Amino acid sequence: MGRAPVSRGVVEPALIERFSRPGTIRRMHTETMTPADTDWQNQALCAQTGAEFFFPEPGSSVREAKRICGMCAIRSACLEYALTHDERFGVWGGMSEKERMALRRTSR
């Protein structure tokens, strides 16, 4: 028995139709993920520094990461990305995990 053809996160429509009710493929979105627009990351200052500033050990200071973010022209795009994609670790857009969580709570 051969393997079912699967490529890059996309399930072949024939496989869905074979194991589902007729017409399922028309109602179903077959791509599992859509790539995010991350072009802004190449221009960000964090791309030119070490990840250890932005993803420190628990209990470590994030002061240096926030200082770098404060000088970055891409800061708002970074924060928007983190909030949209529910990034739970590290400093994004000048905000720590706890700060982003508090921001989410107040914006509801």
C-alpha cells in the first residue's frame, strides 16, 4: 500500500474526498497554515543583536532588550505581530510577556 501524498502542510484533496463525505473538499480549507508577513524582521534592530537579550533566562532583566526596542523604527510592527500571533515568550515591540498579557486583558 502506498503512502498518501502530502506536501508542505497541505493535504491532497483526493485523500480528503476518499475518507470524508462527498463534497467535503468544497467546504474545507485544505491549507493548514498561511505564512505571516515577516519582511519587517529583516529591518529590526533585534535582527542585528543576539537573541539572549530578547529571550532571557527566567528572572533575568529585560532592560537591555527594551532599550534596543526603544530605538527601533520597526517596534510597532513587532508588537502587532506578537499580539496577533500570541507570542508568549520574550520581548517583542518593547514589551515583556507580562506586559503583553496585561495589554491583551485591557483591550478586551
